[in-house]
Amino acid sequence: MDSVLISAWMEGADARLTIDDASVSAAREAVRAAGAALGLDRTLIESVAVAASELVQNQLRHARGGQFAVRPVTRGGVPGLEIIAADRGPGIASPGTALAGSSPSPGSLGAGLSGARRMTQEIDLDVRWGEGTHIRARAFAAPVPRRREVAILGRHLADEPVSGDHAVFVRDPEGHLVLAVVDGIGHGPLAQDASSAAVATFLAHQGMSPLLILEACDAALRGTRGAVMAVARIDEESGAVEHGGAGNVTSRVEDFGRTRTLATTATTLGRRGLSRRPVAETAALAPAEALIVFTDGLTSRASLADHGHLLREHPIVIAEWLMTAFGRGTDDALVLVAR
């Protein structure tokens, strides 16, 4: 079950294998044990247990297995639970439709992904068509400050087994959402080697500024094909986003009818003697605005300029629309949306 994506997705989690129907019961019991240890209300615990059942059953039904974890989370002093599910299946074909679905599938307690969404307060989705799916859902014991949900949608070039485009995000204890989007030069396994090295370096240096993270990635990527990359740190309290860019990964702040493109520079990480140094800037990010970051597998015209109504939707709906409307069939493609 181990893979480049699974390793990144389950980083730091106490993962359990999803193997058979017994894994569904095991996931529910893991949630109940974790919730009881925190002294959470039984109603909340059972809601999260149902969400866990839905995600693990989805793994069995659509991916023939996967990995699952549950862990305690705290926000503003309020305890809660986060459940994590990751698999190496084909990726959800239409994640927006799956998230909005209302008809329970046979044997399920709700309606798969949509059921998990209803039973929790926040859900992040990372879907890689042809490579797997990663879901994180959270629920808290009392109302907590809103945090942006995140969606990643990616696909590999048709003739390649894997994608050289990669992305990752983490939430730190100080209330920051830190994210990175990487495009390994070229396609296929060698491009993935470069982007995976960049993601591993990002995870090891996530507490640094975006510019310092990019500089660390430049050093770590020596000997690989190299990569282009964008890193952003969003302060959920102030709304400020600190951004660093190296190469043609595009980052945009999208508002209703307005688009702002964040700075980057024409260079490649991992090449000896950078032609230009990565650049950084800090910008405002209002609660209603979305940060969209995408590789050149989407055309440079990718924007919500005439489709601002999508900003009311979950980020995966936005990501799927952008991929469908602006994806190019001649390259790997990936888009990350934080809203």
C-alpha cells in the first residue's frame, strides 16, 4: 500500500490498513476510543464514527483498500477529532458530484463522501485521477473559528503512469495554513522524483518563510530534473498570505469579479546557479476570497473571472471546474484551491 502519495498523505499519522469489512468496524471503534479519551459528547463521537464508516467503505468499494487514521485536534481551546483516509484507487471521477450526492449507496450508513461531509464540520479533499484519493474531515465539540477548506485535483499525462505535479498542505498550531504546489520538470517517474523531493523538503521546513522553503528546495533538488514551485502561508487570523514563487506555477487571489496574480520569477529549482532568485510578497486575503494555485497543465487563462458564483462552493467544485475548463491534454495538470 505504500507509495509516494500515501507516504505524504499519511505523514505523522498512526495509520491503520483498510482491508475488509472488519476495517469498517475498526475505524468506528478507533473514533469512539479517541473521542472518549477527549471526553467528547457521545452524539459528536457517533457522527464522526459514521463519517469514518463512509470513508472506509468507499475505500473498499472503489479502491479495494487504503489507510485510515483518527487523531485529536484543538482549535481555540475546543477539542475535536480529525479523520484521515487515503487510498491508491483511481481517484474520484467527479469529486464535486460525489460531495453533493444524496442517495446512499448499498450497505452504507449515509451517502459515501457526502455523508461524511454532513457528519463533520470541515472536509479537505486531495484527488489525483489515476493515482488515489486523500480526505481529511474534522468535527469539534463547540463552535470554532472558521478555517479555509482545501482541495487539490491533479492528473497525469495520458502516456505516463504517474504525475510530476504535486501539492501538499499543513495546518500549524499557530493558525496558519501552509501549502505548496510543485511541477517537476518533464513528465513521469523522474519528474515525480523531483516534485516528491520538493514536497519532502517543504514538510521538513514548513515552519520557515516561503522564501526560505524555496531556497531549501533548491538545494535539495540538486541532482534531480529540477522543479518550479509556489509556497504560501495563510494567516487565518489576519487573512494575510505570504507567498513565494519560483517558475511558472501560477497563484491567484480570486474575488467576485476580480483576480490578482501573485509574484513569481522565471527560474528552476535544483539547477546549479539559479538564473533568478525566487521572489516573495505578502498580500491580503479576505474571508470571501479564494487562493488558487495551479501548474502549467492548466492554461494561463485559468480564472473564475466570469464565474464568481463558484466561490460559494466547496473548493473541490472550483478545482474540478478549473481543470475541466482550462486543463491541457499535453501535460500533467494540478490545481489547489483554498477557500
